[in-house]
Amino acid sequence: MATPKSRPRDGYPGRALALILVVTVGLVALMFGTGHTKPRLGIDLAGGTSITLTAKSTDPKAINKSSMDIATGIIERRVNGMGVSEAEVQTQGDNTIIVNIPKGGDRQNAADQVGTTAKLFFRPVLAVAPSGFTPPAPTASPSTGATGTPGATPSAGATASPSAGASAAAGTPSATKQGRAAGEALAAEGSSPSAAATGASTAPSAAATGTPSAAATPPSAADVSAAMTQGTVPPELSAAFAALDCTKPEVRAAQTGAEDKAVLACSQKPENGYYEKLALGPVAVKGSDVSKAQPSLDTQTGAGWQVQLQFNGTGTDAFTKVTGQLATQAPPNNQFAIVLDNQVVSHPEVKNAIPGGSAVITGRFTQTEAQDLSNVLGYGALPLEFAKGDITTVSPALGSDQLEAGLIAGAIGMLLVVLYSLVYYRGLGLVSIAGLLVSAALTYSVMSLLGAGIGFALNLPAVCGAIVAIGITADSFIVYFERIRDEVREGAPLRPAVQRAWPRARRTILVSDFVSFLCAAVLYVVSVGKVQGFAFTLGLTTLLDVVVIFLFTKPMITLLARRKFFSDGHPWSGLDPKRLGARPPLRSSRRRSPSSAAVKEA
């Protein structure tokens, strides 16, 4: 019966080497296969945009650490939700937030969204009217009185084409009875005869001179707006409603009001060429009751892109109740205005109570606009209003200079480690160099893949962390090499020396790497911004150092110890017993007691 083959005392180092070779080749192949062959660079290396936001509030106590922290988290989720990776959002001082958007992200879109308050309210419509709508001017035809016969024909006021009021009624998209009645009223006012039609024979009519009379002057936009107002404006807002001009962007953005009172607002987009101004009742449903928002394409009615909302329990009850009340009202009081940041996105009519806690926002959105609106609504409203301050751009040229300086520093550090290893450890130095190359390949491929996977970006502090990692990896090699040399100095042959040195070196390496990783983890948790890049890189390279020392360095030295060049102590092997001052081997069979070994180890 054949005796089973015993396991070698130094194990199977080839298996560990094969494993790390497969892992390294696999990561490199995945890097090239996915096309992510370069790490994603941060703002300070690749360039980007920095936006400064300053909090403002009528109540100074509202600007506090809690509100600023909430706003920072919401802004960060908004920007990252747009696919902008490695966006740095951090507070500075008591009322300032700095947002750094790296090159490659949608900087303009992100800049538009970061300071958007995104306060969403649902308010009932009290009144609505066009703002800035100017009817086409009437054309006056010269009367036959131009022949010089005084008073023979009526003046231009009598023969002019339909007045501005009628034109407004016909030209506006409003199809309501109120709009038509308003137009007819303006038409009646504009058709009074001039002095020529009263029989005065001593002066020609206005038409005789070819100049339209005052009766043909079109009514102003304010008159048209007042005449075409649907609904009832609260008395305390009537004067402000009449003077509201929603054609001006600064006026649209300045409309504010308390949640429990009636307010004025403008439409977010022009409808049929003009904006609408609206008087709205108190808030019926708050945007904070929205639990989910997502874009969708309405393929049934052809309305295009829209935003679907889902309410929580409180919002569901309030929405069902108010829609049931609005359904019993006459236009426009049956309309429910969707107000985002004090601007009306849409104000659809409610025909029946809407149960189920869901709603749809339509507003002729593009796909990008629907996604952006879902993004800001889904992540919540900012607790404060922010004014955009400085918007600066870091030049890619400056970033490339910093990257070049970092790479030069890393190359110098690597070169010094290589020279030291070759001069001091000779043949063993080749193992150190090979280990550094394996560690570099793993680090580079992992960073490249993490850039695409989780948005990790390599900034200047991260480069510093990678440079520090060169020393950590070299330190692990030195610990093991010195343990082996200690055993050789004691007179042990190389193969037993390699195995005896490993447990002691392994313990020291693990303790050292654990301390480094713990420091990196604590630094990552308590720090913000770019310092986290240093901590992340330091922690990552520390973990990779453990992988390299266990799966590459130890197995490689085990295999080399079987080679005559190293086992015989060649002068260039770095393990020459004479150069190390080795003691002659003890001929006595007496072994060292465990206690003496423990004392020496201590």
C-alpha cells in the first residue's frame, strides 16, 4: 500500500503566487475591458468648478449648525444624484457652503441645482390672469373724408378695425366666458365716435389727416390683464396683483409669502407667449410630505415628460381631502397650483377627489428637466435659502502641473527605495522591487475601477497617501528580511531560517499595518473634503500591503531559499553568513529552551 505523500515543511508557495498572479491579471484585464484605464482625477488635479453658497434668512437664529449640516447633506445627495462624482460639499464658517464639482460632470446643471431651495407646496387657485400680454395694435383706414368734404364721413373711430379689446379676446388662448366678456367690454369702450362724427363742419376728421384718433389706441397690458382676470383676488392683494409683472425674471423670483396666508405667484414658464400671474390660497399640502419622486414619460395622453409624486401618510390624507373640496368648485377655484420655489409649475383642474396618495406634475418638461425636478424633490427641500457667491474654475493646466509634481515625487521615492534595497539587501532587494511592482499594479487597477464604480477621485492628498504607502510596503519587506538575517546569524540554514523568521515577522507586520489602517479609518471618519482622499488611499494601500506580503513576498522568498544561489549564501544574495557575522552551528543536540527563545524574542 502506497504511503501518502507528506506535505512539505515550507508549504506550497507556488499556489499563493499563482493566486496573486490571477488576481492581479484579472484586475488589470477588467480595467482594460471596461475602458477605465485611468483613475478619476479630483478638482485639484483635473480642474473643475467651485461654488460658494451663503445662507440667508430673516431669522438669524435659523442659521445654525444643524440647519447647515442638513443643507450640506441635501446638496451633496443632489449633486451626486446627478452623476457628478467626487463632488466636495463642505461647510466653511457659520453660514457658507463650498461645493466643488470636478471636471467631467455637468457643471452648469449642478450649479443651477445646488442652491435651489426646492420648496414644494400645493395651493388652491383663487384667481388667474395673463401678465404682460399685449394685444396687436389695430390698423386704421383713412375715411372718405380725406377728399376735403367736412363731416361727410365718420371718423377713424367709427370705421377702424375691431378694437384692441376684441383682438385680445380673439388672440388670447383663454376660452373662458370671462375672457370673452372682458374683450367685448373693452371693445365697447374703444368704439366711441370722434369730434368729426358730431357734425362739426369747420374741421376735418382725424381720419382725413391719416392719423388714428385716440379712440383707436389699444388698451394697455394692465387693462387687458384686469379685464381677463378669472376668479376673485383677496382685497388685501388686489393692488399688488394688478401691478404684478411676471415678465421680469427678478419679479418672478421675488414672490414669497407665508404658508398660512394667500400669496401671489407667477407661472414658471410662459404659456402661448405670455406668463400668468396667480393669487393662491394657503398651503394645503407641503412638499415635505412627498416620500418619492421619479420622472416618467406619459405615452397615453402625449403630455411628454412628467414627474410622479408619492405622498406619505400625512400627505395622502391632506391631498385626498383638498382635491375632494376643489372638485366641487367652479373654474378657476377648482384648480390646484403646484408651486416650486414660489413659482407655479402648473395649475391643473381637479374634477374628482384623488385618493391613493399620488400626484403627477406636468409642465412640458424635457427629459432632463423632469429628472432634475425629481432629483431636487426626492432629496428634500433645503432648510435655508442660499445666495450664490463666487463661482470659480480651477484651470486644468494648473491641475496637470500639480499632478506632474506629485508623480515626480512618487517616482523619486520609489527610486530611493529601489536603490536602498539593491545596495543593502542585494539579491533580496529584487524581491522587494518585485513586490513594489505588484503592489503598484494592484493599487492602480483598484483605483481606476473604484473611480468608475463608486466615484473615487484621485486628488493631491490621495497622491500623498500613495507615496506614503511606498514606505509602508517597503517597511514590511525590511521586517521580514531582518528576521531572516537574524536566524542566519544564529547559524540556521536558509530554508529553516525562512520558516522560523516568518511567525515573528508576520506578527510585527500585522500589528504595524493594523495601526496604520486604524489611523486611516479614524482620519477618514472625522475629516472632510480632500483629507478624506489621503485617508482612503492610505487605508487601501495598507490592506494591499497585507495581501502582497502574504501572497507574494513570503512565497517568493520560500522558493528562492530552495535555489543554490541563496541557500549557499552567495555574496550577492544578501544572505552571506560571513558578511552577516553568522555564528558557527552548534554541534550539541541540546536545543534552546522555550523560555530562552521567548526572552530573545521579547
